[in-house]
Amino acid sequence: MAHAQENVTGPGSPGTAEQDLAALRADLPGFRIWREETCGRIRYVARRRLKGVRPHTVVTACLGELRQEIERACPQIGFSAVRPNIARMYDYLLQGKDNFRADRQAAESVLEKFPEVAALTRANREFLARAVRHVARQGICQFIDAGVGLPACPNVHEVARQVTRDARVVYTDNDPMVLGHARALLAVDSGISVVASDIRDPDALLAAPGVRGFVDPAQPVCVLLTSVLHFLPAAEADAAVAAFKRLMAPGSYLVISAGTSTGTDPGLIRCLQAAYADTAPVTGRTAAEIGAWFTGLILARPGLTDVWAWRPKDPQRPVRPTQARARLLAGVGRKPSGGPAWQP
């Protein structure tokens, strides 16, 4: 399996200038970085790849200074090939190629003790596709995939358009690497928008230029929060869900999958917390707490259940994991008529 280019030698450590340059490129993939030599003088240039990232261009004679200038000017970039990343670890668990050694090592530290996590991750992706297909069949043609992560087949627009050819999809995330991949691979036409946003602030998300005017606030929309809420502290996750429910027009759908502490081996939760320690918190919620997110919504059958058990392709023979030490719960809820619609 091919993987993203990487180099573990960092600037300032022993090694050639070429190795230091390769390491800097790996740590800051949001910038195109190269070396120039003019009249016997060497300089290094970094130019942004992602729209909206500042600075646009940095030029210095020293790689260490180049790194410092970029990290000082835009600390939100947060790129690192030597620290595990949520999206890249998830990509590895789905057998993707957009991950680095640190991501694979962190994921393997979990799989070594709990190998069923890989199958559960794939089951979550399959649930996403089934949920999108179900919602599209209800006549929904607007989708917001919040915390989308790196592209993984099938993507939301691919599934939705199998049912509704003119389905519009907004992909949102706060990870610049994810946004770069989404803009390059997912934004294939005018019916797809990629927006930098944080799921903890739904009001700002829905007011963003790539959403406002693209999503009709008076019409139902499907908001997808799949495998993201357990990476937030409990209070922040609860507030985000409540805000999305408040803002959605009547007839809208909320799709959620999240890790639960109910029926999950406590050792797995501790293992995940250790693996993601430098990236995000891991919060195991009880089944009752996850069920509370759907308060005020009408749950589609079979209600809140394991991801693999939500309307499987073959109801007689659902693809149940061989071990039950890890659980992700899933549900699809519809906002009933009678409530106020979101007003931009």
C-alpha cells in the first residue's frame, strides 16, 4: 500500500539540506516549498497551496527561519508528519494512502490490542453510505458533511447523486490538509462546496460564504456528524448537536455515529485516548447520552443501534463484528414540522 511521502529527519537535526527540505515539506504540506540559487546565493521559498492561508509567500535564506516564520504567522496550520492526526489515522484504518508513519504507528498501537477497530471503522463508512441513500430517497437534496475527513469512496455526493442527480453537498472541516484534498478531489462541479469550519460553531458554519447562498435555509437539509463527536469534550459535543438541530429547517435530517462507552471495553477507550493524546480528546459517551442527541427528532427505524446493524444490506445476515469489545452507535433523525427554520 502506497503512503504519503515522509521524512523523519527534521530541520536542525543531522542530515543534508535536501533531507531538511524534505522534512519541512512533509511537516507543512499546505505550502509548496523549494530551493533557489541566484548569483551564488541560496534562498528558500514557501508559497501557500490553500486559499485563505496566510502568509501567501515566505522567502528566507535559512530553512529553520522559514519554518519559524510560517508557524509564527499561521499557528492554526497545525501540520506535522511526526504527530498523529485524526483524519490520517482514520484514512489508514480504511486502508487509504494519505497517512504518515506517525499515523500508522498510532493506529497500530490500537489494532495490536483491538484488531476489530479496523472492521468497525469500515462498518461506520458503510453506515454513512446507507444513511445518505435513505435520506436522499426521502427527497432531500442538500447535504452538509461536517468534519468530513479525507476523501474515502464512496463519498457523500457520489451516494446522494445515485438517487438525486442534482444533490448539493457541502464538505466542511478545520484541517487544512483535509480541505486541500477535498478541494482537489471532491469539488468536481458547482454542486459541491468545500468550506473551512469548526463543527463546534454551527452558526458560523452556516453563515460561511461557501454555505450561505449554496444551501437554501428554508428547505430541509441533511447534516452528517459521523465519527466526529467523540473527539469533542462532552459539553462541546452536546452544544454542537443542539445548535444544528435548532438551525435546521423542519423536515431536515441529522445523521450521527459516535463511539460509546456502553458495551465498549474500557481498555480500548484508554488505548484510544493514548493514541490521540497529541491530537484530540476521546470522549466515550453512554448510549443514553448519544440517544439524547436525537431528542425532539423522529428516529428512523431501527432507531439508535450499532453502525453495522443500521439497515444492513442483508437484514437476514448483517455483517456483525466477530468481537464486541468496540462499539459505534448510529442513528438517523428527522426534525418534525412546526419548528422555525434557520434564518441566515
